[in-house]
Amino acid sequence: MKAVRVYTGPDGRSHFDDFDVPMREGQFGTYSRAFNAENVVFRETGADYSLDFHCAPRRQWVVTLTGSAELEVGDGTKRVLGPDTVLFAEDTTGQGHISRAVENPRVTMFIPVPEDFDLERFRAAMG
């Protein structure tokens, strides 16, 4: 499964990083490694949704259920995130990113992770 990370680089600006979530065969399909989550939040945004540079409020998975938004990172790169995109947001410091409405209403599910969540371990191949 494909995912994208938005993170703060050493330059203090946000950047994108594409990665594969390792999956393995299970009884009813393929599965990722399990992880602990603190809670789940749903949000609906309208057609006028536009946020200038801002940081993610916490490290979290962001899953778009309906609609789409454009994210712009510090170097000017833009991506449209829709229902086919899983985002891991961890640009909690620095310049942050811009979010703009593309197709709305957009419904997203936010899944904050505990402070000790190790993305590199999660991204590592499963044994």
C-alpha cells in the first residue's frame, strides 16, 4: 500500500516522502503491522476550506474518506490528497504546509499516534 509523509526537514520547511506500507497475507486479504492509536477524529470541510502555512497539531495518520484537498509543502511542491491517499503528517514544527479545498465536502479521519510511535519500525519489512 502506498502512503505519503509530510515532515519538517533540517531547513525548517515541510517536505513530502513517499513510502510503501509493508503488507502481508492474512486470512481475508493483506494486512499492515498493527499500531497503537490514541483516538480517532472525523472532520468535514467545505468548499471554502483554505489554510495558509500551518503545522500538523500532532503526529497522525490522515485518511481522506471523501473529497480531496491540495497540500503544498515548503519547497512549493503540491499534491492532491483524495480517497486513494494515506498521509502520515509529522510536520509539527517549522513552516508547516498549506491546505486548500479541491473537491468537497471532504471528510477525513485523523488517527493520532502515541509519542513513542516509531514510523521507521512500522515502515520496515515485516518478518
